[in-house]
Amino acid sequence: MSISTLSAEAIAEHQLLAAIRLWQEQDFLSALTLAGAAEEILGKRLRKLGREPSFDQLKSIIVALARSEGETDPNLERTVGDLLNNTKNELKHYSGDAALSFDLRADCHEILERAVANYEALTGTFLAEAMHLWSQGQ
């Protein structure tokens, strides 16, 4: 038996690079799941360092915009967070009988962007492999 010892950053980087490869192969379902895992790990690492991950930044912007337009729902932050992670969470936890419908390409692109932003914020390193995500867009 071979034991692997990996840091959180190494695990997330491996997942993120695999997600980018799967994106290029247009396997958006698998890419989204791996990118979501990487995004969560990297986000937790950023929070541990007292820094704001991309998910929190995006959620704050949406909540502030909604509040400026008069939204008063006391659960708004949770609702926005749930919406931002809806596809990721459904794919990760779904065990129902009904078929689910998503725009997998768009949802995958969003999660990949968040994961890449977290990676770059945490490591200070730009992933050349991610360059095509912006050149191709959605």
C-alpha cells in the first residue's frame, strides 16, 4: 500500500486542474463537481487566513445590490448563497427520482471562475491552464 500525503492546496490544485481539463473536453458535469470541491477547499483556506473567498465577495455584491433596491428579506444572504451553489449542491447531494435541469456549461463556468479566483488569491499564482476559460467565455 502506498500512502499519499497532500496539503489542502495540493488537493485543491489537483482537482482544479482536472476540472479545467474536463471543461476542455466539455464534460461539464464532472468539471463542475471537481471545481466545486476545489473552490470550497480554497475558500476555507482563505477564510482561515482572514481573507475573503470569491463566493463571499460575489454574495456580498448581490446582497448589497438587492438591499439598495429595497430588498428587506432577513434571510437574503442565505438565499443568495443557496442560489449561487444550487447546481453544485444538487449534483453533489441529489438522490431523488425526478430528473434535474441545469445550464451545466454556464454553471460550470461560474464555479470554475470562483475556484480559479480563490486559487490565485491564495497562492499568488496565475494558472496558465485557466487562460482559455476567459478567452472562450461561456
